[in-house]
Amino acid sequence: STLLRFYIYGIHGFAIEVMFTSAWEFVVNLNWKFPGVTSVWSFFIYGISTIVVERMYLSMRHCVPLLVRALIYTVWSYIWEFSTGYILKQFDACPWDYTAFHGDFMGLVTLEYAPLWFLACIFGEKVIIK
């Protein structure tokens, strides 16, 4: 069911976020405790976004090459991250801030993560959605 897939996608995104932030903490600060952080908001953000990507995949899988689909998913990810971040920021509830990055826009998205998002979108399609 869609609700079950939303739950799986949300939990997956939540877990990946914790693992990514713990790896980042290790690489940047050599913190062997590997503390990972996220927000409950990420569950809903990833769950909804991946349902949308799933729908895109189902409509494009036979007529659009993988790399083009991944680019479309990446653009969607940026639009979604910016939009949800902008709304959450209105309530002082946005859990991320990219102002320290050179490629940031309003602190809500950063171009420096584009290659990671691109690869994550391919992984998401091939392993999570398919």
C-alpha cells in the first residue's frame, strides 16, 4: 500500500540522515563517537519526497534514460528540500542550515551536495523503489 511505502521511505530517509551526519562528523572532526542527528520532520520529508519520486519513476522508466531520470530526481530533491525548509523556517523549525557552504541558497540548499544527491537518487531508484 502507499501508506506502507511512505512509512518505509520515511524510515529509510531518517536512518540515512543519521548515518550521513555521523559520517560527516567523523570526517570533519574525527569524532569516533559517530554522533548522528536528524529531526522528526525528516521522516515526513523523505517519505513524501520518495513517494513522488516513485511516481516519476513509474511514468518515466520506459522512455527516459537512467541518468536523465536521476537528474530530474535531483532537481526535484532540491525543490522539495528548499520548499520544506522554507516552510519550516517560518516557524523556526528548519533543522538544517547550509549558510556555511559556498554554494548555499538562503541556507536551505547547497550545490555542494548535488553529486551526493544525484548518486542517492540513482541508489534510491535501483534499490529502494524498484
